[in-house]
Amino acid sequence: MTEMDIEYGMSVVDKNNKPLGEVDHIVMDAWSGEPRKYMVRLDDDVSAVYFTPENVAQATKEKVKLNLSVEELEQT
């Protein structure tokens, strides 16, 4: 994973470069202050998926690319 802070509003794509939406919520660890999970409201604006820092393949200032497909995310 490229070391870059993931921020609100960043575009998120799955491992197949399918656009999922934007980072809508960040769940922080109360003890360490580090991010534990990120929420992306899917483009249909009805459902959402969560991903962890371990699910990130690459993070740049343009987008976050995950190492899972949207189908794999929905199963977790």
C-alpha cells in the first residue's frame, strides 16, 4: 500500500477499477487514533460498504484502489 492518508471525499475503486463512490465516513480507533474502517456510500446512494486499511492496494491523492472487488466487500 502506498502510504497516504485516506480522507473524506476521496474516490474509491475496487480491484477491477470499478468506481464505488467516495469516502463518506472514517471510523477511528479510540485508543490509537488510527483509522480502523472507511465507509463508502455506493453510487446508488442506498447502500454502503466498509473497508479496512488492509483492504487498500494503493492510495494516491486522486483515488483509493482496493484489493477486493465490490462483491467481496459486500460479503464481509
